[in-house]
Amino acid sequence: MPTRTNSEVLEVAGREVTISNPGKVYFPRSGITKLDLVRYYLDVGEGAVRGVFDRPMALKRSPNGVEGEFFFQKRAPAKPPPWVKTVTLAFPSGRTADEIVVTDVAQLAWIINLGCIDLNPHPVRAGDLEHPDELRVDLDPGPGVGFERVREAAGVVREALAELGLVGWPKTSGSRGIHIYVRLEPRWGFDDVRRAALALARDAARRAPALITSKWWKEERHGVFVDYNQNAKDRTVASAYSVRPTPDGRVSAPLTWDEVPVCDLGDFTLKTMPARFAKLGDLMAGIDRSAAPLDSLLELAARHEAEGLGDAPCRAFSRRSDGRRRSSRSRRRRRRRTRSRASRGGANATRKRPPTSVKQRCSSTPCAAVTRRGPAFA
């Protein structure tokens, strides 16, 4: 057993990585410490690094473990080690940030020491920040919807992808759902990739209308929602082998398609995954060789748009009455006022969506610029 001191130095990939407070308990119900978490990521290092390799990463930091407060950090910490890579990412607001880019296990161990429990990379590589090479299908069950329904929905999405000549790579989300990744040739921008993801969501919903929905408004959903907006710019998703902040330390576990109909979320945890990885290796090892063009999905999107299902811009939600764009601060103030009125039983207390007159001017799927509120984690 390693000595629990105020710091411990690990030799990782030929570099010395200092782990501060290694004995701090991060998962109180299971007694898993910060050093245990670091060692987990080293045990599955090949797969964990592949899941984030050369991608800018938003840091979700939980310095006091899963039961403490967490915060999001887009910018790299000041003065990282010289062997930690960063890249400058530009946001729609016009601001920029230097974000961490992981390419080896030493860098991975370094960010875990910052209090990152799960890993949240962008769907682009550092060499081309405007053209995603990953379409992400996020199957999100609604309230009261069991995981068995999510597994069924994954099978429907697989069928839809196969008919379009695309390969899906499934993994558990580590929370309540399933993610399916499609590796892309990086030739299309974020708008096209999101448009393709919306087309796939609608196709899946047509195939299994009682099971799957692509409706944006929560009160109109049922069953399993295909969250296509995870493909909007600035969105991030927990990567393969990420430990999620659950009491038992569940892992976002890559699966074979044969496992999807029978797997259970509790099967994959920080304690069980290293043995599975040692036995099976990285089940996503071949994903980079499956890169495909987006044409078939964009053709499907065009057919949907010809049927009147296009994703119209929703500028009404993001502009003031005088036509100027609202700042994020003014939107936050407006939300706080709405919540305050609701708590007092005011006129808007029961209103859960925009007025009908505004909604009718927009599609049922708001544009990414409106729904985006910084990094989101599924």
C-alpha cells in the first residue's frame, strides 16, 4: 500500500507527476481516494487517452470529491508544466481560452490531480478546431424511463446508421444513458454536423415513435430523447473510460454491440473496469479507422427540410425587444427574475416555455446559438 502523505510523486511515461493530498477520499461510500482515481486512469490509460487524444478539454473540477462542490474551468491553470500541451479555442462570444490537450498518460494524470473526475473533450482535434471528427448520439431517458428502454433505442439508432453506411461505437454514459459515437472525416463544420445529428434523431424517432423522441421541449418528450444538441459548438461529453461522479464511481464504458441488449450500468465501475480492460483491451481501438463522410446524413437532413422539418433559426429567444442581442449576464438576470416571480406565485409562475406567438415563429428545435449555455455534460 502506498504511504498516504500530503503528496506522492508518480513516474508516468518518463515524467514525474506529483499527486497532492493522495489520501483524500473522493468517493466516501466506497472509500476510494484521489490516488486510487489516478491509478485507475493509469490502468486504463491507453483507452482513456484515446478517448481524449489531441482534443481541447473543458475541466470539470471536483477538488473535494463527488459529494463536494464542482466547477467548470475552460482555461488551463496558470503555469502548467512545460510538457502539458494547450491550444487556443475561440468561442462564439468572441472570447478565447487556452485549453488543455491530452496526448499521453502523464498529462492525463496531471489533470486528474487537479480534481477532474471525468474527462470532457470537445469533438475536434487541436490541429483543426472548426471541423469536428466525431458525431455524438446521446440517448437520454426521460423521468421514469428504465435503462432497458435506452438499450432498445440504441439498437434502433444502430439500424438507422447501418442503412446510411455509418458505423456506431456504443458506450454507457456512466449516468443514465448510452452514447453512440460516429467517427467522421473532418470536412464539415459544426452546423452541418449538428444538422446531421438532428436528421438521425428524427429518423430514429420515425422508426420507433413510441420509444424515441427528438422533440426539443421537455413537456413534449416521451421515452428516450436523442439529444442532437450535444453536437453544437462548445458542447462536451464525458469520454470513454471517464469515471462519473456517482457514489459507486460508475464508468462511461465502451461496449460491443452484443453487450448492449444485456448490459447494466452498475456493471462498470472504477473498481471493475481495470480487470475488464486488461481482459478485453480498448473496445474503441478501431474507431479512428472507421472515419466516414457525412453525405448520407446530410442528404437525409435535406429530405427532412423538404418536408418542412428544417431547423429554423430562433433569434427571437436571444434578442432584446430593440433587436440587440442579449448578453449572457442579462439572460441570467432575466432567469433569476422569472424564478423569483415563480416562487411568489406571479403571473409567469406556471409558464415553462416561450409564449405561443414566439414559438410559432420558430421550429420545435431551437438553434444551437440559443440553447448553448457553456459546456454541458451528459
